[in-house]
Amino acid sequence: MGQRKKVSNLRLWIGIGILIPLLLVFVTLKSNRVKTYRITSNSMFPTLRVGDCLFVSGSKHYRPQRNDIVAFQNPTSKGEYLVKRVVAIPNDQVGICNRHLQVNGTILQEGEINGQLIAYKDFSTEIKKDHIFVLGDNRNNSYDSLDFGQLEYSSILGKVTYIYWPLKRVGAAR
């Protein structure tokens, strides 16, 4: 009889251990501060892959920082959402010279992506107030600020914080 009670108690605690985190996730998602998105392109490869499901934490007070991964409304296509990395923030000077990305005069060490040199064209600009400059990690295969220009804060849905699916990729998005 004692053995059955131990097994029953163990099942109860396992059930509670599963239910409480699920309840927390549900409450968080219903608060409208966390949304979920699914990656549909390779523009952020190798950081994010097609099929990755993400938690995006949003707030009207969020101000992106360099290197954050953000989800935002595509500025050229209503109802479509994109995910990219923040390369420059307001008042930063961003440019490309001789195929090298520079932010505030510092060359970002990027090297090759998938064995290919990054195909940049030279340009230079200062990031306006309440705007950011975003690029996909898969630089040669990304629709980003090199195509649509600076992104307004009002288009940003939030910061990508966590990959929750597939299970083998679960973890913080960096």
C-alpha cells in the first residue's frame, strides 16, 4: 500500500511541475506582452532556422539596442512580419566601405557567410531619431535595411527572446 501512495504522490508532483509552467506561459501570452512567431526564411541563418518558433517580448517602451534580434512589421508589405538583427541605433553612423560594414567608424568583423564574401555596395548614413538599421545574419540572402532603409520604432513588435520549438533548438535567441 505504501508503494502505491509514493507512486501516486510522485505523479501528482510531476503533474503540478508540468501544469504550473504551462499556466505561466499561457498567462504571459494572454497579457499581450509576449507573442509567438515562426521563422519562414533563411535570412537569419545560422542564428535562426526555418521552422524555429519564437517568443517575442513587446512593450511600447522597448528601445532596441545594437545586436538585439527584433520582430517588426515589414515596411513594404502590410500584414507581413520580419525578424532581423539591430546593427545601428539612433544617431549611429552606419556605412559600408570596400565590402566592410562599419558602425561609428568601427569595422564589424563579419568575414564570410556560408563560404561567400558578403556582397555589399558602398554607402553611408546617420540613423535618425526613433529609427534603427537592421540586417539579417545571412547577409547575402536577406531583405533588410539595405533594401527598405531605416526602420521606425513604431514598426517594431518586440525583441526576440527565446526559441521554444523545435525541442532540440530550445533556448535563448542570440
